[in-house]
Amino acid sequence: MTDIAIRVSNLSKCYQIYDNPRDRLKQFVAPRLQRLSLQKPRQYFREFWALKDVSFEVKKGQTVGIIGRNGSGKSTLLQMICGTLNPTSGSVQTTGRIAALLELGSGFNPEFTGRENVYMNGAVLGLSHAQIAARFNDIAAFADIGEFIDQPTKVYSSGMTVRLAFAVIAHVDADILVIDEALAVGDAFFTQKCMRFLRTFMKTGTVLFVSHSTDSIKSMCNHAVWLEKGQVLQEGAPKQVCELYLEAFYEAQQGKSSTTRLKAFKKTDDSLPLKDQRLEFINTSNLRNDLQIFKFDPDAASFGKGGAQIHDVRLLDENEHPLAWIVGGEKVTLRVIVHTYQDLDSPIIGFYVKDRLGQALFGDNTFLTYREQPVLCEEGKELQADFVFYMPLLPSGEYSITIAIANGTQEIHEQQHWIHDAVLFKSESSSVASGLIGIPMLEVKLQSL
């Protein structure tokens, strides 16, 4: 039995480009007349090869990222793998059921209601009417668009459309998922829900994932393919492929790389708290990293044994006042309050700050601090954990804080309560130059020696 889920062999796609509509008519008629008169056929179009001799394999259980600039042929490749576009030459072989989320709302009839589109898409993906009916409530709950499920999809926002489309492909028992940047649309909570589904699916299924984000490719994928001008330029480990892609991208914009000598300087007096001397200037400009903090959501998706429950999560200033806004670089306290419903002999409280794709940016827990002397907590009591840190500078976008309470050790523990997206916050503007987060610099120097 083969372990190959997708095999692409010498795949090519050529489009005929006409300068004006008359040339299209000439191309249709002239060759027939020329053949009758034994003249050499004339061509009234230019050829554009969207893909040319592309070959690669995806093994079952792999998550493969396709990366490349606009116009490199990524979407064309996915459409041919899904069977919605015929190749000019070459072949595609797939094993198992494919569910695809390509162009936003593709496959939806705008005149049909959301309910009708669910049944239609499910049938296209190979489910019977009875199977779709049995899963419909789960699909509607995942999409979470309320009464709009019975409204025509032409009145949907882009976020609602992608919610429904993703909900369908998440419930068709696919063997292969094909996703083309669709998660760029939608709010942070739904994106996190999709990423949790994807990470669960990736444990057993096969995923083909297109993204312009090298961070997403490196975080999610175990193999990467770099397309450039319709051809495979490089494939292999995501980190290596993404680094080569970024190098080529910047060289295309700025010319060949050159070596510059930079010297790093370490501050000798580290007894004072961190302070980026640029923050005073930045915080009086439009680059100030304003973070809007939303309230703790106790009803966010969660799981656990139930021996303890997270009751409240807040971000506080140095005077312990709750914060609705934070400026990146400021000192904050993340306070977590937990109610216990059983005796806990080694409680551990921890957190992750995640971006909209579910990537963990930073986090910590109480285990190392209290490893030698665990804080015992009896049934019916409360636990309070405080994490004090300088909020990193964050690129503009949406973020969330995941909170968890467990009992045991770092290696062996029982998860009592884990809340995904317990607190949502939004970075309105930022001075971050690159990377997922920025940190206050002790010192930045550049000098010629």
C-alpha cells in the first residue's frame, strides 16, 4: 500500500494571452482556413506558462507548505491538485478524499442559503444527504454565524463566508486538506479555532498549505516547496527553504547581499530595570504600541478534569489597577485567579500569549519557581498566580492569552482546566521592525571601526 497522498508529475499549465478580443476570434477561425489552403498556421496569442514541469510528492500525514510570491503559480497548482483546473500536460495522483478551501467562498452559490450551501458542498465532497444531516448541527456550531445560516450567502461578510466554508471542510472526514491563505480572513477567535482543528488534523491527516508567511510555514509544516515563476526552485526542510526564499526576495528588491560588520555592545550595569531609550520618543509618535485589552471570557473553548477552574484573568499596572489599554514596553502583571474543587498538592498555573495563527509567542508557568516547595491548596480555596513582565512590542494585529491550571510536575501532570483564548487583545500600531515580537533594547549602537 503506497504511503504517498499526493504525487505531482511534470505538471504544466499554459494560458493563451490575447492582446484584443478580435485575436481570439482569428485564432478560432484562421487555423482552419490555413489548413485548407496548406498554409503554415499563424498564432494570434502569446503563451503564458503558469506552471512548468512541476514535480513533487506529499506523503500521508505530512504537512507541506507552498511558498512563493504573487504570480508564482501556487493557486494554479492547488486548483489542479483539487481537480477544478485541467493541466496542459503532466499528471496529479491523489489518495483519499480531498477537502479544499481555496478562493474565498468558492463553491458557494450566492443565491442559496448557508444551509443549502452546506448540503451542496457536502454532496460535492462525497457525503450523502443523511451524512450531512447528521453533521449539520456540528457544522453550524463550528461556523457560529447564528440565524444567518438560513440567509442567502450573498449577504454574508467575508468573515462569515470563510467561517461556513471552513466549518464544512472540517466535518467531511477528509484525508487531505488543501488550504490557500483563507485563514487571513476572519476574527482572532475563529482563526484560533481553525488552527486548533488543523493541528489536531495534522496528527493523522495530510495538509497542503499555501501562505505568504514564512513564520506560518516554519511553525506548521514539516516540508516546504518554493515556487518561483511556475517552477519548483527549492524543496526540503521549512526553515532552510524559507531562509532561501527570504534571501532571494530581498535580493530581488535590493540587489545582491553584502557583508556589513556590526559590533554588539553589552551594558555593564544590569542592576537597573530594562528601558529602551527610544520609547520616550516612540510613545509620543504614531508608532506607540497601543494594546487594547478585552475582558476575560470564561465561556471560551476549554477542557480539563475539573478539579480546579479558572475564575478570572486580568492584566494590572504597577498599582494593581486593571488595564483596558497597555503600551508595549510597559511593566504589567498578569493575574490569574483559580477556584479549586479538590485538594491540589502540586498546582501549576501557566500562560501562553499567541498570535492569530495560534503560534506561541511567549509564556511561563509557576512550576520552576515552586518546584522545591509546592503551594498546597485545599478543596474550596482559591489560588492566585501573578506573572510580572515587560510587555513586548507587538506588530499590529490580534492576539490571545491561553491560561491553564494543572496538578503535578512539568513532565507528568493532570490538566484541570485549560482555556483557549481566555483574554483577547489587539495591537493597534507598532514600531516593531521585524519578527513576531519586539523587545526593549538595552542599547543599540552602530559605529565604523
